[in-house]
Amino acid sequence: MERRTFLRGAVIGTSAAAFGGTLMHGAAYAAPAQKGPGPYGALGTADANGIQLPSGFTSRVIARSGQVVSGTSYTWHNAPDGGACFADGTGWIYVSNSEISTGGGAGAVKFNSSGSITGAYRILSSTRNNCAGGATPWNTWLSCEEVSLGYVYETDPWGVKAAVRRDAMGRFKHEAAAADPVRKVIYMTEDESDGCFYRFIPTTWGDLSAGTLQVLKAGTATSGSFTWANVPDRDGSPTVTRDQVSGAKIFNGGEGCHYANDTVWFTTKGDNRVWQLNLLNSTYELAYDDSLVSGGGAPLTGVDNVTGSSSGDLFVAEDGGNMEICIITPDDIVAPFLRITGQSSSEICGPAFSPDGKRLYFSSQRGTTGSSSGGITYEVTGPFRS
């Protein structure tokens, strides 16, 4: 496999996702990434919250399922999952999905410039298994239903405007979404063992009410070129969307998705892979594969949600594994960034950086209890590199 240029990740701007930024690169290793020492050093002993962190980093609990968020009247939802941060004047908002079959939806926590909680509230209700999603450049949160023939809901992180179901984005087992402001499309993953990878092209950028749904076409290899083809019936009936286009590439359990600098990364849990689409030349390859880690003992397993930092590091959360968020650096090194102890029956969800890049939010979906009512949402603060 050719050595790749790893385009550096998120640029911290006015919203949660990375929409553009400075192009930098490194190529110390051939893709896919290999284990090595992380940029923050070894993990220390578990802190009072049961989290092992590198030196200089600290954690705090933001919210717990079934309990009122401190200083507010909002009871935090069960099974917190995908999330994102949005700038709010001098502060910010963290939104979080609820992956339960009845009620679902999403909630939000508002912070002031010092990081103190100033509010919490509901932004979406009466939906099903809201797993991951993605932020848009116009500061809305796309909350995705991880159910057969599920929908995407566009929500207001401030909780002022009513959420809107976006039928044009297709009906399938939605997982994550990532906005690409250069090509003016939204990429989407599908959580099926024979799922596909999609993009939605809005008729008008910034308005998701109408547009074209497409699926990625490519060969069966782990690298090569790709094209896009229109999905004839986005409602998935009578034929599901993943079976409508001949030559659509199959991915084993699509999960997280992240866009930055003409590159989109997404994870597949069925084979513990992180895929990379190079959008400038329409090629794809593996950014990580746990079965291709030299020397055994792959540091990252159970790949799930993914986000990026302003330094270009990818942060990949584990569903299972040993409850870590692992980092994949621009020079193709993969290493643990943090580990949650005592919660082996849970999964890590919703990693997202505050707009200034100094705080990382995420949840343990089932916490210490192993139940959806035991979810815990955390914040980690420290010397994240920029």
C-alpha cells in the first residue's frame, strides 16, 4: 500500500465539527496506523471518577442518567450516546443523543466561558434509538435513529426551534453524519453488517428538506477508487437502500464519521476498522485495522464514535474493548488516550471538543451499572495539542 498523507483534522471554529482548515501532513508510517507511544505519554492511575488519564489531564462528571443536571431542572437522559459541541457566545453547548427505544431524542448542556454549567434542556423527543449523528456548519445537530428504516432529525442545540424530520436524507439504520462544506454534502454511515456509506447532496446548501441521496460504489478490496450512484428509492421500501444499487460497497457495521480537510474518516465495528476517503482523488484506504497491527496486542478494538482535534489527531471511542478512547495521530501512531475502569458492561460515546479545543466531552452509556439508566457524561480538561 502506498504511504499516505494524513490530512490534519478539525479546526475549532463556530460549531462542533471541522469545516476546513490548514493542510498539514506527516507520513512516518505507511497506513494503516501502528501502535506506538502516544503524544501525551502513558496513562496514570485511575482518578476519583475511575478514569486513567495522561499526566496533566483531569476529569469531572457533567451529568448522570436519571439525575438532575447540577444547577438546572433537567433530568439527564438514559443511554447518552453521540454528541457534539457548539459555540454559544463566550461559552458553548454540548448536545447528547439518547439511545433508548422509547422516547429517545437528545438533550443539551450549556456552559459559560469558565466551563460552569448554566443550563440543560431537551432538544428532541419521541424518537427511537438516537445513536450518533453530526453537526452542520449552520449550527444544527443531526440526530440519527439507529433502527431499520430510521430517520435523521435536524435539531436546534439551543432548544428554541422545533426539531424537523429530514425525510430526504433517506430511511435506513442511520448511525453518524459528517458535513463537508467544500462539496456541500452530508456523509452518513449505516449500522448494518452489510451496510453502505452514503452522501446526501442538498438541493440548497443549508437546507436539508430536499436533495439527492447517493451510495458509495467501489470494489471489494480495502483500498482503491470509488464513485457515487443515486439511490432510486430513499424510503427503503420495498427494497432497502443498501440493496438498490449494484456495485455499492459493503461495510461491516458503520459507526462514527468525521470530516476535515478534504478527507472523511468512518469506523466499522464488525471488523474493527477506520476507513479513510481521500476526496480530492476519489480513493479510499484503511486508516486503521486491528488485525494489521504489528506485534499483536492491538490498542484499539470495538471502534465506534470518532472526532478530531485541531492538531489533526483522531479520537476513536471504544464500544467494548477495554473502554478506551484511543488517538490516531497524523503520523499514523495509535495509542490509548484515556481508559474508564470498572465499567466493562458499557461503551464510550459522543466524544466532542469544546470550541476552544481545551475540553473533551464524552459519555459512558451504561456507566457502572451496565444499564441504560446508569449513563455518565464526562469532561476531560488538559493540555491538548493544537
